[in-house]
Amino acid sequence: MKIRIKGLEFSYDSIQALKNVTIDIYESEIVAIVGPNGSGKSTLLKCIDRILKPQKGVILINGKDVKNFSQIEIARTVGYVPQSVKQFFPATVFEVVLMGRRPYLGWRCSRRDIEKVFEVLRILDIENIAMRDFNELSGGQQQKVLIARALAQEPEILLLDEPTANLDIKHQLEVMEIIRNIVRENGITAVVAIHDLNLASRYADRIVMMKDGKVFAVGDPNDVLTPTNIEKVYGVKVKVIKLDGRLCVIPLDPLH
């Protein structure tokens, strides 16, 4: 067991965002968190990374309560990739990725830190833009840089909040392929909050479907992404088919 979440509850003032969330997430798997806007996907990721502090419940990583992790320990264990960064202070791609080494840095960068940065730049195939200003990059390039920064932390768990948002089809597939390859080659666990059900079905080992802050369904994509579940959670009539062995969700009409 990599992550165990039990009875998790979180509220933004009077608005309850998570309600009695209980999930087990295993080692070396990709788990997609799906659900409509406001269902609690992003909030759940932020609670796992201790960005937010839940009012109730417990989150265990490798059997240890995250509340008992030091700041350095959590940074070395969990890499978090936000939805987007509106504006970074002027920094090159290399410098942005180097920020991921903060949990390991002493008074200055070591040879190991520099080597790790170049290693993740190679993995993400962005060595050629290492000296470019981050703010001048396209959305797809920025997303790769943010993933590289998280990988530079050498985490056991990678949390990604809408990593394909605002990307064209090619870059969506590229980013998801990168995530899958990272999980396979490094044995880490990836938890991905995502809107696109077709990408979720294609790349996730398991899917957690959320509605109104609660877990509605958990399991294999074939078991979770059914017309009945999607209609109940999203309020949309859909057709689910198999195309070349892959699950495809085709939206038809909104339910009234």
C-alpha cells in the first residue's frame, strides 16, 4: 500500500469540499481522479501533499501519517504538479527544474543536483530549451518543465492536477505518455486529477470517480466508466464503446 486515505474531510469555510473520502492507492500504478468541477479532485491532491490540512480523517504514506512528515521528508516523497503557473519570476528552464532539488540542497548546488536536473531534462526531452525563459514557453512546454521540476525531487509519489488542461491533442498524449513511462521505468505512483475521461480510461490503471466531494466509484476503467455512472455523476447521456480495444466515451446529450 502506497497511500491510504481514511475518512478524509475538508471544508473551505462553510463549503465542504471532501466528505468521508476513503481510498487505497498502490505502488507503481496510475490512478485517475475524475469528476465534474467542484467534485473535490484538486482539493484531494492538495491534502495528500499537505498544502491543505483536512479537518478530519487520516492520510498514510507507506504506513506513516503525513502529519508526522517533516517538510523536507514530504518534499522528498511527494512531487506536486499544479494545474498551471500564471506567471513565473524570470527564470530559465534549468533554474525552474533546479528548484525541485530544494529538499536536497546545502549551501550550494552539488554535482549530484546538476546531474539530476540534466537527467530529468533528458527524460522530458527538453534539454534543447534548458536556457530558455520559462515564461516564453508554450503551454505544452511549460507543463513538461513543471513535471521535470517535480521529478527532480526524486519523489515516490507524483501528484498531477489537470496536467493536460489547455493542451492540444498531441501535447495531451505526449504528457500522458511521459507520465506512464515514468511510472513504469521508476516504479513510482502517479495520482492524476483529470477531466478527459478518454485519456483517463487509456492511461489509468484504476479510476476514482468523485461527485460532490464524495467517492462515487473506484476500480478498473471498464467498471467505473459505465454509461450509468457517467450519467449519474456528470448529468450527461453518453455512449461507451470499445474502439481498437480501448474504451471510448462519446457524449450525446445533457440530462435535464
